[in-house]
Amino acid sequence: MLTSMEDHAVIVADIEGVITQWNAGAEELFGYSATVAVGERVDLVIPEHLREAHWRGFHRAMRDPQVKDMAADLPVLCADGQVRSFPGRLLALSDALGVALGAMAIYSRTGTTGVRPFG
């Protein structure tokens, strides 16, 4: 079964963790409009109790972006204040010389990866 990017929530952030792209799938799944999300730090969707761990990993990935399979069921702080888990994939983005450009997260609406690192 083929799916489109609109079937997924896609978030792109720069090397400082500021959201630069937020697609319609992210609007629908998480409840924040692109107008609200773009320009905000990714803390917008990271549950407060996980922010310190997130930023440690994020800064490590920006110092040394490596291609890794980082798929897991990830908790997301939605606009209604609820934390929900969605199957997601985190990717460090880099140029051809290995210089970090930012990060991307892609979430599916349904299913599970079978990996729940936070609970």
C-alpha cells in the first residue's frame, strides 16, 4: 500500500531545534497549526519530563550527525495538552560533507514500531 507524505506528520527543525517545516499531517495529528509551530522550538511537542534527555541527544546528533535507524513509539505533547505516543522516525540531516543541517521527525497515525523507549 502506497502512502503520501500528507498521510504522515513531518516536522523539520534547524540545528538550534527551531521548527522550520510543519506539514498538514502534523497539523492534523498534533493539533498545532503550521502558523503556530513554525518558528517555535521543538519543545512545543516534547513532553516536559523528556526535554532534558531530548536536548542532550539532539545536541549530540548535531555535533556528529550519523545515519541511524531511530524508529520508536514516541510521546508527543499535543495542542490539547495531552501526551500521546505515535510511531516515529528521527533523522539527523546533514550535507554531503557531513555537516549538520538540522533534524526531521516523521510520525505515522497508526501502528507501532514495537519500541517504546519512554514507557
